[in-house]
Amino acid sequence: MEIKGLNFNCTCGVCPEQYDVFDDNGYIVGYVRLRWGVLTCEYPNVGGKCIYHTSIGDGWTGCFENEEQRMEHLSNIADKILENIGA
């Protein structure tokens, strides 16, 4: 799905729900994961700098509760990624 010019590619739908994020040139610019009730985004990839961190649901939550929640958080993450890119 495209959010703010970034392509969020879902690599796993539940437990954890996770995404690789690509810019418009096809470069990976983020790794998003929701597992054990913690949503994080690492930039530019797995093991990179954590640029987003929040708790969602309980300690067992491994996916967003609904599309509204998903879009709210992924939009916030897109903003953080774009800040780090310098866009």
C-alpha cells in the first residue's frame, strides 16, 4: 500500500504484522513490526535506528485491530521515515 509516496509491503499479516517500506526509487527505507503489543519502525532496515516505538493493545497483540488504527500508525511512521530521509 502506498502512504505519502512510500510503499509499505506487508511481509507478514499477523503475529507479527510487519512491513518493508520502500521509497519511490525502490530502496528500502524502513522495517515495521507489530509484535507482543509493541509497534516499531527501524530505519533504514532491520537493525537500524528505531525511529518509531509505541504500545498497541496488550502484550499479546500481533496485528492492528482495524484499518483505521493501521492507517493512523503507518501514516505516522511514513512521516518519521520522510524526516529521516530528509524529504
